[in-house]
Amino acid sequence: MANTIEIEDSGDSLRITENGKTRFVIKRHVRQVYIIEPSVVKLDIGAALQNIYLKHSDVVSPFTQSAEELRDMMNEMLRDECVTQINQQISEIAISVDAINSEIFIEASIEEQINTGETYYGYALPGSQTSEPVWAIQKVSEDKGILTKQWADGNKNRDKVWDERKNLQYA
């Protein structure tokens, strides 16, 4: 009797039926799918005794022409569409945030020089009020030719009030 294997995507898991016996493999437990011999695909579960080895010629569903095609189809089954969309959105948000940060910190919106050798730089979106908590504030101190640059509360978050700049802690 020939060995037959069917592999089906069942949401959070793969259903692998071999000669009528079914087992479920939770997708997030699969570390990698790769070819270990010309016709054998390995599902690396991370524990040697739990790894799954599939002989390409035994797999009747999905039907594929090669072990490489079976590996690729299984990787596609393991890809969670929701996670893919979320990762894509995160990438787009990160690009936008980087663009905003770069744009805002290129040039200060407001600057104040004090006779004590200190200069305050305020970074906010155009039109921001100095009384609103929408500022990133940098203090630059000069002492004997050495410049020290510090940020209010030790960060570049735009959540400070420019009018309170002299009362803030800088690091």
C-alpha cells in the first residue's frame, strides 16, 4: 500500500493526514520549512523528535511538481495574511514617523539664547502654541568652548510646553 499524505491549511494550524491518520501542527510552532534531500521536505518544529519529514512523492494534496514547489506552498500556508497586513502597515507607519521626525528636527521652530551661555531650541509642527504640550525642547550649553546638548526629560518626545522650558529637567 502506497503512503499518502494530504496537507491542508486550517487557519491557525496545518492539518496533515497520513494514511487516514490526522495530526495538527500549530503554524507558529513551525520555525522553518526546507528541503533536506532532493525529495524530502522538513518542517522544523524546533525539537528534533517533533520535526516532520515529508517525502514529496507521498504528498497527494496539494499536488506539486517538485519538493521545492511543495516547500513554497507550505511556506505560503504558514504565512498568516492578517500578520502580513499588520507588518505592512507597521512598515508604512515607521516610514511616516521617520519622515515626520526628520522634518521636524531639521530646523527649530523657536530659539532663545540666554546670556549664561545656554540656548533653548523648540521643535514643533508649524502653528503650535508655546503653551501647548507639543514641543521637543533641546538645551545647548557652552562652557569654555565645550557644547553640551541635552533634551527636556531626556527625550525628543513632542510632549513638553515651550513656556515651561526653564523649569524642565534636561539629560
